[in-house]
Amino acid sequence: MHTPGRGAQAPESPHVNQRTIPFPWPLAVLAAALALPATQAVRDLRADRLLTQSRAQQQALEVDQAIDSQRAAVTINPRDARLQEALAESARTLWFFRRTDALKAEADAAFAAAKRLSPSWPVPHYEHARMYAFREDYARGLTLLQGAIDRDPNNAAYWLERARYLDLSGQTQQARGAYERCLTLNSGVGECRDGLKALEGRP
């Protein structure tokens, strides 16, 4: 059996001089960060296509298919206020005719989501108010409409809507004030002028 002499060296392990290469964590984090916007962009594109599809279906009076497309869009991108608003308005319209609790709840929830996702946007408040005014629940309509007026107090259309709800609920003095405010903001709104004239002589 051969024994290495004093000056001989045992064969070196093939792993002794190899350096450990550190994992490039900064690059991995950067890659992940770059992937997130790309993923979101794909979701946005898919959801927008479904929204466009739903509008074509609405024009073709395919109302059930249209709302299904909007539901699918919201499922893909639930944090898009526009999608929530579109779904809310469709559910509201179907509720007008079908009067089901499920559609009412769906509309309320989607309007609430649109408001939450875009706190400064007045449109969901305005459209939500119209949902209840259509059913002659003017008290609820006025409460919801106030959210639109708070966010866009110089919008004459919101004051016209407020005046109509007040007028229809028998609150003549307040209605007169709302019509006047509407005309102050936009003297060309004939509905405000006509509404104010119709209140003449009423207490």
C-alpha cells in the first residue's frame, strides 16, 4: 500500500477553492417589482375588453350577457372603480324591472365599492341616489345625492336633481332654493327655470 511521503500532499477536494456565489437578491426583487405592473396591465386589458363587450351587449339588448361580462371584469380587476360603477348601474337597471333583493344588494355593493375605491368621484353618489329616487324613496335619494354635491358643489345638474327630489317629496321651500342654486351655477339650464316657475304661488 502506497503511503504519501512527508513532502507529498493529498489530492485537494474539488470544492475547497470554489467561492460561494451569492444569490442576486436585489435583482430578484427588482424583477418581481417589474413583473407586478405587467401583471396588472394584463388584468386591466382583459377587464377593459370585457367592459367593451358588455356595452356592445347592452346595445343589442342582451342585458343578462352584459351584466355577466361586467361581473367577470370586476372579478378580474376588483379595484377598478369604473368597473364597479358599470356593474352597479347595470344591476340597478335590472332591479328596476325585476325587483329582486339579489339585484338590489348587488347594485348597492357595487356602488359602495366604487365610492370606496375613488373617494373624490361624485358620479357613484349621484347614480346611487337615482336608484332610490326611481322608487320614490326621496329621503334616501337626498342622502345619497349629498355625497355628489359635497364632492362637486358647483355642478348644476346635481342641484337640479336635488330640487326635483325635494319638490316631489313636498319640501317646496328647499326645492325653490335648490332650483335657484342651479340657475346661479348655470343660467342656461331650462329645467331649473321651469321648475322654479312651477313653484310660484306654492307655499
